[in-house]
Amino acid sequence: MASAVLTGSILTFAQTPPPGVPFDGTKHPNPIITFVETKDFKPISPDQVKKESGIELLGISQDEGKRQSIEIADGRFVKNMPILGGRTDVTFYPVVRQKFQLSDRGELVLYSFRFPKVALPPDFARIVLNEAALEKKKKPSEMRFGGAKPETLEIRGAKALLFEGDGQITVYWQEAGTAHTATSTLPRKELFEIIEDLL
């Protein structure tokens, strides 16, 4: 099995975070997904996921565990969203949440979504979103990640960000045009192995 490589750097992000409001753990799924709220998710049938979200889902093998639920939160268009002192239009796409019961090891929550469309040139958008994520504010509650300081790593052949707090680890990465976050209370090594083995 491949293993994730942590680099420990938080000065720049090779993996661009999506736009979003400052993270609030009482409302948002995790520091990456702050453009929908936890209460926004509603059940969806597996055969409707691609039609509604435009994405192919990842999953786990039957040896690893079983999917308990699949839900979706609608996307939306935000006009003149404030980002780093400026304003730009952003199209947010639906977010799919899957909850898996792992064999004798707790739970894994996997969120998947298409990266939001920002009305800026792609290279400039990456720079702006990275700077917005790192922007310092007087209060942590006003910062993009709510004051959390992610680590950078590589997983599944992609650059990724890792957040740790309240006994949980969240890993964010992109592959094949889809962004994903995986959250669990598993130890790092075990969580990395599960992510690497996603189907």
C-alpha cells in the first residue's frame, strides 16, 4: 500500500482550496467545505448522483466496510462574493456526502464536489484563493480556515491538505476533475491507507 508523505509546509498551497466563507465548526462540514452547511444535505439515490452532481463517486471495498448513507447539498451561484478585498462571481456545484461504516474501525465521511467556477483567469484565481486562505485576521473566526493551520502532503498521487482538530483528521485533495475531503477519527496511517485504497 502506498503511504502519504507529509511535507509540513503551510506557507503556500500546491493544492488550491476552494472559495468559501470563514469556517464555523457548528455550521460547516469541514474547513474546506464552507460554501454549504451541514444542514443542507438531503438523501439521494446512488443512481441519481451523477445526474445531479456531474461527478463519479469514490467508494471503499467491501473488505474495508459498508456505505451507510449518501446525501447531496445543492450548488448555487453567488454574485460579487468577497475574496481577498475584491469581489467576484462564483458558481458552486453540488456536494455529495457519503458515510461509511468501517469494519471494526469507526466511520469515514467522504465529501466530493466539482471545484467551484470563479470568474477570474485560472492562474490568477489560484493565486487569489491561496492568498485568501492564508490571509491573517484579528479573529480566527474571520479567517478562511477558522484559524486552523493545514499541513501539506501527497496522497493518491496528488497534492493535499490535512486538518486536525477535535479528535478528527480531514484530508483534502483533487483528482480527475473532482475535489474530495475524507474525515475520520482513525490514526493518520490508517486513514491514509483507506484513502489510498479508495475505488
